[in-house]
Amino acid sequence: MQGPQFRASKQVSNEYSQPFRCGRSREPTPSTPKRQSTGDLASASLAELRREWRQLHRSEPPRISRELLIRGIAYRLQELEHGGLGKTTRRKLKTLAKMFRTTGRVVPDPGLALKPGARLVREWHGRTHTVTVTEDGFEYAGLSYPSLTKVAQKITGAHWSGPRFFGLVRTGTSSAKGAGNA
């Protein structure tokens, strides 16, 4: 007995038939439009720019200046050719947009600014643990670690946020949560 028979169907091919790839590919995907440079965009009429926007974004163009329309199209062309933003960057942009919607302003994240030589001290289960900040990471118990999270994991045997474990909280947040000794 033979398996199910499949008939080859005629495949429709257009510039959007390939799925969008968000990698860092160096070669243009088959879905990349045929524009050669942004110079083509600068010489295009407003009607051509709007048509190009519709093709690239599959939506109506926003009511923005010609210059911003050109930049939006150029960015999308670059995104299709070289890949889009990574997950981390997209997540950070969404967080910043939410912050702007709720507070009306965006404050950049200063991150951790620990200087080499600084010492972090934490008591855990009755024992005091000291970590020294180095040029390329952290030193604990004579060993080097790339992150505070790895040190916290070594101390506790479980996954912890290293900065939270050592009580390094950003300004405006409560240090009481997660900073207690267990």
C-alpha cells in the first residue's frame, strides 16, 4: 500500500512569499525589495514613497513629513537585508515606551556602576560572604566569576539575581524586597 499522494501545487511567488528572518544574515533575502540605495528614495515622489511604505510595511503610511517617511522606508529596507533588532533590544524599547506612556518621560537605565576594588558583603545562612569587583568581573573565594549572578548561584546553590542578592537596587526601588537573609 502506498502512502498518501500529494499533488504539487503551483507556488505563488512574490516579494513577500518568504518569511521574515530576524537574523544577522549578510545576504539579502528573496523578500528584499529591489531598491539599490536611499538615494533612490530621495528622488522619489511622495506618491512613490507612500506606495513603497505600503509594500514594505503592509499598512497605510502615517501622516509624517517626507523626510521621516524616507527614513522609515530606509530603515525597513535595512532591516530586511541585514535582520531586525534582537529580542533584548525590542524588550528594552517596549519597556521605555511603557515608561513614557505612564510617566510622560524616559529616564535612561544607569545599570551597575561598580568600580574595580569595591567589596560587596552579604551574610547568608550565618556566614559572611565577600566579593571583590575586578576589571573583568568578580572575585569570590579565590575564583573569578563573570557576573554577580554566578557568584550568588555559587553561594546559594540556586538561581538568584546577583545584584538583588547583594542588595544593589536602583534608586527609586525598595531594597526591602528580596534583600532579607534566609
